[in-house]
Amino acid sequence: MSARPIDFYTHASSLKYVDFVEKHEQKPFFFRAQYERLKTLTRWKERLDLLDRNGIDVHVLVPMPFLESFSRIFNDASLAREGARLINNEIAEFVSHEPKRFKGVAVLPTTDPELMVAELNRAVKELGFVGACCAVGPTCKRMDHPDMEPLYRAIIDLDATLWLHPMRPPLPEYADEETSQFGAWNTIGWLYDTTSAMYRIVFAGVFDRYRGIRIVTHHHGALLPAHSWRLNVQWSKAEAQYPTSITKPYIDHFKNFHCDTAVFGYAPKVLELALQFFGPDHVLFGSDSPFDVDDGQHFTKETLRSIDGMAIPPEMRNDILCGNAKRILGTA
């Protein structure tokens, strides 16, 4: 391996935050056992061992779970602010043990636009975070909501980065059922929700108004790389039904997003599709660790193996592994 990789999309959490969630939601957190089992999720020493075992230089830490998953907290601006500050402080503590190896990403109280921007400013200016993450999905605030405009402006002003993460609950696929079946809400639904959020951002004109804004999509750009031609054809047929003022061609706006390489297994051809769509300067090594069966080792190993298996020149592979991340983080 010619460079020490930077994993630009990993997760971290805190059991104190889980306690906060359970207290105010007045019920157990469904994934508590998983959060307790994954030692690398909440413990910095075990996480550092994961990095060193795989030759990883840096982990960018996106906190979970998101406030949008908890209606009592999310719908109370004061509790949303308290929850965001709690988890962001916990991530800052995590980072403080190895600040050269860990970089923090903030959770935002999107409940209220003023509180959202205030927490982003605190996270970047006081905690030293590199940006923030927004949950997307049918129960979250849509990314073209007027409340989001101050967020996009602040991301540009702070020279920060915005991560998107799908957060669909197990809603039913059919009207005669009460819940999603066979895990479709997560396996397929999350890909759709990321793509839908990208739609809203693009057709709201965000990339026209905020040139150079950095928005990182999860799961290798979701459905976009494999279906861009279908989108072009459908838009041309239905354009009159959905008037928009954004510049043409529409598909070019989608290429402004960055994407990670979280494929969960060995899938170099999937990553080649993402590379072909987004371009070599917009693809970033990201594993989604440690949410696998082996405390992050499986996702890390298989993602690196997938990048190694891509039919690309060494300099392009180096950019995916670390060059693009260094440029964004200002460490190039």
C-alpha cells in the first residue's frame, strides 16, 4: 500500500448518550446491546488498535444514533440542543486522546435552524470538528426545507464539510403491513433515502448558490452511479411537470457530491461505477466501521481490498485512499 489511508466515514458513539436517549424517550434504545458489544464504537483505545492493525492513519468519526430517531427529543428544541451538545462533547473527548488519528463530526439539532447553526459553529470553532452530519429519510427534516438554508451558508462560511446519513426506521413497504419486512427498510430503503436527499439538495439549487460546498454521501453514492442514464431519460420526459430554475444539465449537479466506498464486502466494480460518475477527486475511502460483525475489522479489510481490486492507476488509488481526504482536511 503506497499511502496510509484516511477512513472518511466511520462511526463513534457514547453510552452516556444512549443513557440520555433512554431517559428522555422513556424506553430502552433498541440497539443498546449492539452499542455495548462494539468496543471500538465507544472506546478510543480499541479504536486505535483497529487503525494500527490495518495501517489506517486517521478515522473521521460520525456520531450515532441521530436525534431524528427519537421523537420526544427531536420535537423538543431544548432537549435536541442538549442531546447534540452531549454527544458532540463525548466525541470531542474521544478525539482528544489521539487528535492526530481521530477527527470529529458533529450531530446537529436540526429541530431549530438557529440552534443548528449555533451548534455547528461551536463544534467547528471550539471543538475543532471538521464538519457535521445530517440524517436523511422520511422522518427527518427534508434537505430542501427552508430551515436548511442557514446550514448550507454556514458550511461554506466555516469551510466545513457536511455528511449525509440515511435514517429510515422500519416503516412498512405495503399499506396492509405494520412494519418493514426482511430488513428492506435498511438494506434498500437507506439507499433510496440518500438518493432522495440528493435530489432535494440538487433541485433546490444548493450547488448553484453555494459553489464548492462539500457534501459527502454514504454507501458509494447510493443509487446514482448505477442509474444516471435512467434519470436523464426520465427528467427529459417529465421536465414540464417539475419546473426548476437550476442550471442544466441536471445530472451535472449530482456530480458535485462526494461519496465514500462503503460497500460492506468485496465489490471493486461497484466502486468503479462510483468513480466513473463522481470523478476521481470526489471519491473517499470510507468503510462504515465499526458496524459489522467484527468490531470494524471486516468492513475495513473488505473495503481496502475492494479499492485495491479496482482497475485504476496507482495515483488514482492513492487519491481515494488519502489524497482527496487530505485536501479536504487541509493536511495535504
